[in-house]
Amino acid sequence: MKVAVLPEADNRNGWLETLPPLPPPLRTAGSIHVDYAVVGGGFTGLAAARRLAELDPQASVALIDAGRIGNNSAGRNSGFAIDQAHNIRARNFAGSLDTERQQISLNRAGQDYLRDIVTRHGIDCDWREEGKIHGAATGRGQALIRTYSGNLDLLGASYRWIEAPEMKAITGTDFYVQGLHTPGTIQVQPAAMVTGMAQSMPENVTVYEDSPVRSVAYGSVTHLESTNGEISASKLLLTNNGFAPQFGFYPNSLIPIATWASMSRKLTPDEIRALGGCDAWGIIPADPFGSTVRRTVDDRILVRNIYSYAGRLNCEEAMRLRARTTHKRSFANRFPMLPEVDLEYTWGGPLALSRNGQPVFGALAEGVYGSFCHNGVGVARGTICGKLLAELVVGHESELLAYMQAAGRPDRLPVKPFLGWGIACNFAYRRYRAGREL
Ligand SMILES: Cc1cc2nc3c(=O)[nH]c(=O)nc-3n(C[C@H](O)[C@H](O)[C@H](O)COP(=O)(O)OP(=O)(O)OC[C@H]3O[C@@H](n4cnc5c(N)ncnc54)[C@H](O)[C@@H]3O)c2cc1C
């Protein structure tokens, strides 16, 4: 079958653009056979390819990506490897405590695998085990984080309240009226992390980039056709998130979304003094439709907000420009002391959500496996799911793997035009309700 829609990525990802240039890519060429082909080099594919190689060191593994690893959503995100979801449902939460505990165990196992890789290979990715602060700018935001703290109490999880003066001492701005700190989240430079992970693969993994898979033929051996080469594989692992339905699986179940970030230019010494606060920090919004904000270790400020329905799967320029306008406003509201600081980069990244919040994980057909749809928090979750998928393929068993296999699967969606309109209206309403939290 032909793969109708391929990923497209611009060169506006601030995380990647502020790193030294990448080495030239190795592209697929000619005809090769491998034991395992992994399509998609985000967190899920990077973990799956590595784990396959660890468990089956004699096997050949090809990790194939349409673009450059680091310029995909894995390298474009806000860099929070989250242990506890920041959007725990307010109602009926007590009824799902066990589920929440399992989710946290999964995320922590993902963090452990990432930590192990980063430490073992000395990957320089600004790894900071500092937790996350949920920042509230309004009374409504405060009510949301109070509800969240009640849920943390039910879980027996630790947290700390941060009042307005301390929020200012951390961030330099008096925009936030209160914060809630949870300790288990790790902050990273995502493009540095995933490029480091790709460049430190075990010897039996070959990483192909700029090599979109354009067609696939299933059978006892799967044949993949890329731009200049063909790969046949005894087993195929699909880890290409929202693009996986292009390979024939779950065609009407994933909601294609894009979210957007902007990064300022480097602050000057005078601007750093005018801002004040700590050298680096990260704020998660109290309202899920509010703004994530980070001060990076290289003295830039990142703002992320806006979810857009991405019916064509890729990020569109008109959406990017609209998001940039909102980012400028969010920046100005928070940092009136930095009126001259412009946003040097604005970029988007595609994601996949499901209506019922469930992922795809496991065997999809004979010799074909998949893990995708991490519902917007794929740094830790994609990593653990990729690792567990590799373990499933080679026949390992574990409690976490059993949990993932038993998890629900995405519901079917309403037909396309209604879906797009419905989501656009829902997002517009939630953005409006977020008010100053945006
Ligand atoms: C701005 C932004 C901020 C975010 N912030 C956070 C955050 O702070 N914390 C968090 O946990 N998550 C965050 N996310 C979400 C997170 O980035 C994703 O959940 C994560 O990247 C999913 O990982 P993945 O490996 O499943 O998919 P991806 O990272 O999307 O990787 C899929 C890969 O498949 C490849 N592919 C697709 N089709 C083909 C094909 N035909 N041939 C070859 N390759 C193909 C793509 O090129 C891509 O590299 C954010 C996302 C964005 C965009």
C-alpha cells in the first residue's frame, strides 16, 4: 500500500537550530534485509530500536525516519519528561487511583530508561531533575491546582505550595499568583536528547534519516520502499505516532493535533538583570489550555500554547502564524520588563490523541507491531512504550508489559468534517476559558 501522507518539517525548531549542525544523514539506499525495521525515530522508536538491539545482539535493526531525528516532535517539545500527568481528571478520580498509579509507574520506568541512556553515553541535554511547577495566574487557575493537589493527596504523592513572592523569586515575573511544585519530573533540551540517543545506538542498529517510507507490502516478510532504497524485514515495528494510520492501522481512531512553541533570542546581561529570578526553570500551566513557559540554560525563554486540529497531519503555516501572535501576547503579559526581546523561533509539532485517552500498543498483524498515540505526553511514555514493545517482540514478560497489553484501545471517531469542526470549537472554547492563564 502507498503511504499517502508523509511528515514535513521546517527549519524553525529553536531547540535544534540552537545546537551545532547535525552530521549528514545516512539515507536508505539499494536493497537490504533486516531482522527488525522500526519506522519512526521519536522517543518510541528510539527506545524500541535500542531495546531490540540490547535483547537480541545478533539481530540487525534498522531505525528509519522520514526526516532528521531532533527535528520531529520528539525534538520539538517542551522537554518535560513527566511522571504524573498534569491533567488528572477532577471528577471520579478516586475511582481510578489504581489506573493512575499504573500510569505513574509506566512514566517512571520511561524516565529510568532515559536516565540510564543519558548517563551511560554522557548525552549533554541539560538534564535537570527539578520537578515541575504548575503556575496559576488567576483565581480559576488556583482552583484548578487546588483540585490537583487533592488528587495528589489521594495518591499519597508529595508536592509543595509556592506563594506569589517565591514564584517571582524563581521566574522573575509577578504574573503568577501561586504555584504547586511536584518533584518527579525531569526537564531536558529535547533535540539534544534525541540526537544524542540516535548517535549512541548499539552497533547492530543502523539509523536511516531523510528516508520516508513511501509504501509497504505486508506478508511473511514486510517490504518497505523508501526514496532511494528498499528494506525487507522479518518484523516491523510502527512507532510513527499520528502517521501510523497511513500504514493501514487505526485509520479512524487518532485525532491529529499540532501544538506550538516559540523561543526568544538569547537575553543580554542587562535583560537577565532586569528579569531576575533563577537561571533555569519550567512552568506547566494550571489550566491545560494555558501556557507552558521555560527559561532555558542558555538564557532564552520558551512559550508553548495553542492546540490546533491538524486534519492534514502536518503543521500548516497559517496556524503557525496565528500561534506566534498568541505567543507574543503570552510573553508580553509575563515579561513586561523585556519589551525589546523578540521571539526568534516559532514552530509546531504533530501529535496524536484518542477520544478515550487510550494508546495503541502491541501486535497489529502477523509480524507487525505498533506503539503510538501517547496523548501529548510522549517523552517518558513513548520511551517506556517503545521499550516494552521491543520486549513483547522478543518474548519478554513483565508486569508493565502485561498492563500495556491489557490497556484499552482508541475509540472510533466521528466522520471527518464533523470531527474537525467539533474539535476546533472545543479548543476555541477552552482557550477562551483559559483567559489570562494563556
Ligand atoms: C510543542 C510541543 C510540546 C510538547 N511538550 C511535551 C512535553 O513537555 N512533554 C511530553 O511528554 N510531551 C510533549 N509533547 C509531545 C511529545 O513530543 C510527543 O508525545 C512525542 O514526540 C511522541 O513520540 P513518538 O516517538 O511517539 O512520536 P514522534 O516524536 O512524533 O516521532 C514519530 C516519527 O515518525 C516519523 N515518521 C512518520 N511517518 C513516517 C514515514 N512514512 N516514514 C518514516 N518515518 C516516519 C516522523 O518523522 C517522526 O520522527 C510536545 C509536543 C510538541 C509538538
